[in-house]
Amino acid sequence: MTTSNNKSLTDVSISMVPEVVIQRLPLYVRLLSHFSNAGEDVISSEQLGSHLQITPAQIRKDLSYFGRFGKQGRGYDVKMLENQLREILGLNHTWNAAVVGMGRLGRAVVSYPGFTPEGFNIVSAFDVSDNIVGQTISELEVKAISQLKKTVEELDIKIGIVAVPIDQAQEVIDALVDSGIKSILNYAPLSPQVPEGVTVRGIDPVLSLQSMTYYIR
Amino acid sequence: MTTSNNKSLTDVSISMVPEVVIQRLPLYVRLLSHFSNAGEDVISSEQLGSHLQITPAQIRKDLSYFGRFGKQGRGYDVKMLENQLREILGLNHTWNAAVVGMGRLGRAVVSYPGFTPEGFNIVSAFDVSDNIVGQTISELEVKAISQLKKTVEELDIKIGIVAVPIDQAQEVIDALVDSGIKSILNYAPLSPQVPEGVTVRGIDPVLSLQSMTYYIR
């Protein structure tokens, strides 16, 4: 998949690459996929940048962490770059996820249709409440948190999705970490404490709202 | 509020500033607020950049759309820059919002505790289903979509939050636009069509997941 100019993926130390660079890569993948579907073969860092409003230099710098993808003055091969970024991000296979918190938000999360087509399968659901444990929600039998570690191992769950209220969130995140989960999608509006090596992404609608009021002020 | 070096806010044509620059400003506000609370008075574009993993040049370019905030070699006044960005983004007052779709997701949205402290008040809730219209959810009486335009005017609602399934989303967004709403937070996984002058932000947990698998691949 990689050309001779590219560093082998295993040559790139994960910690070398700034986290925010990694967070931009899915945007590149989505845009490249769009261009690929539109029949484009080659794209320049200027074109990529103009769609994402990122300077071409920033894009070249982001990609340079993983080797040399383009030829000077020639641009990037759209399909090849998309495939390589998918490989780098681990998007070429599926991932199992568990949701903790089966209140309104958790129920919305397990019924969200956008995860499966992208390779993210929610295979298990948990709650702390005795009233909810044992119920079947979106074809998942809700389990007690005490079953978390065992289930994570049995079902090869790699991602935890936190959909509990803010006052339970840290405790649940601790339990996920104890179960061996290293990737957490957090819907609770707090910045949790996690050990090194665990990645947390918050879903933050407030940041989105704050960038819209500019247009109506 | 502005120094003599700054352009008056009204001098900056809204369309001049790339949308993605506007989307980065709330991140700057949040970081500046953090530094301000930590007692820092001055911050450089290098420091801002290192926390957000954006090049200092990109940060200076982003801010330059709105005038000159810092003195060459001196850095930015933390409090002043935060206040100016808040003013630019329209965050110094409150905004009223309506949620459309009172299923699981909509109920989660209206009970989300993170909006009000940031000045976003959900003042009205709507649904298309006769079963749900008339119910009281989180102290809001759910109204029929036919009441949307009237309510938007009466309650000075500026933001619409879309929490309906994907197959109803475009229709609901059209109704919001017809009601005069120009800012839409969209939880449905589609890119809706809207007329010029309407801003839509999608909440996309898939992008967040895609930037975590890098660490576990």
C-alpha cells in the first residue's frame, strides 16, 4: 500500500504525532473520499487546504509525520492518500464498542444509524441502575457495570462510549479504563482524568453553537 | 473594548472570514479562559499554538482577519483577547434555541446541563408526532411544527436544534429556515441543503471515533 518514499507505519512512533494532527486526519479522509467519488485522481495541498480552510503548509506538515505522500509539484494521488490515511487511522477494519448509560442519551446512541456503516459496532450496553439492567434496548441486553471487564474481554471491545450524567462520568470512565479500554467517547460535559495511553474525545455541542452565533450577532 | 489597532467589528465583512477560522475561535476562547483563570496575563501565539497543535503562523493569520490584537514580540493580553473574541463571536449575551424532535435524542438534548451556563437557553420543543405534541418534557410543552414560525418570532429564537431521524431531517430544516432561523445544530447524519446565509453545524461522533482508532490499531 505504501510507496517506497513512505515511512513504514511501524516506524512512526505514535507519541511523535501531535494529537490534534490525528484529529484532522478523519477530515482529510472524508474530503478525499468525496473527491474520489467525484472521479478526481489527483489533488494538491492547496485544493485540500481551500476546502478545509487550512494552509497548504499545515497540510503538508500534518502529512509529513507519516512520510512523503506526494511528489513535489504533482499533488497527491487521491485514492492512494485516502487508503494510506485509512490504514494509518485503523479504519480498514471494524471496531467493537460498548455504551455505558442507558438513559435518554445512551438509548439515542445505540439507535444512531451512523456508526455501523463506518465500521463501529455497538455490541454491548451497560447501566448502573437495577431498574434498567436486564432490559433489552435496541436488541442489546443491558448489563450491570460489574460485568464490564468480562464482557470487554469476551467481545473484544476496544471503545467505550460514556452516556451517563456528569456526576457519574468519572467513575464510569475509571471502570472502562480498569476493563482495559483505551479509547473513550465521552458525552458528559467534563474533562475526565485518565492515565497516559488512554484517549478521550468529548462530544461538545457548545463549541458548535459558539461558532454559529458569529453569523447572527 | 477594541484598541486603536483593531478594525471595528462592523468593518469586517462576515463573508470575508473563512468559516473554518470561525470554527476555531471557540477553541481559542476556551483556552484563553483557562489561562485567564490560571492567572496568566500574556500569551504568545507559540503558546496558544502548542496547546492546540496549530502553527503560530496559522493562529496569527486567523486573528489577523479581525485586526491586530498583539504587539510584535510581546504576545497577547489574555483577558483582552478573550473578551474581544467573545464579542466577535457574540458570546457576551444569551441566545434562545428550539429543539425539533422529542424522541430519545431530543429529550437528551433538552435535559443536557451544558447549554445554559454558556448562554444558550432551550426555550421551546417541537415534534411531528401527535402522540408527543402536548406532552411536557423538561418543563417545556411540546408543540406541533405548525406552531414553529409563530413561536420563533414570539420567543426571539435564533437557533434550531435538529434531533429527528435522518429521513425527516431535511424537511425539518426547511421548516426552521422558513421560520427565519439562520443557525442550525444538526444531530442527523446528513449534510442538509440550506440557502445562503444559513449556517449548519453537524454533531458527528464518527469523526471523533475515527481519530481514536489510530491509538489502538
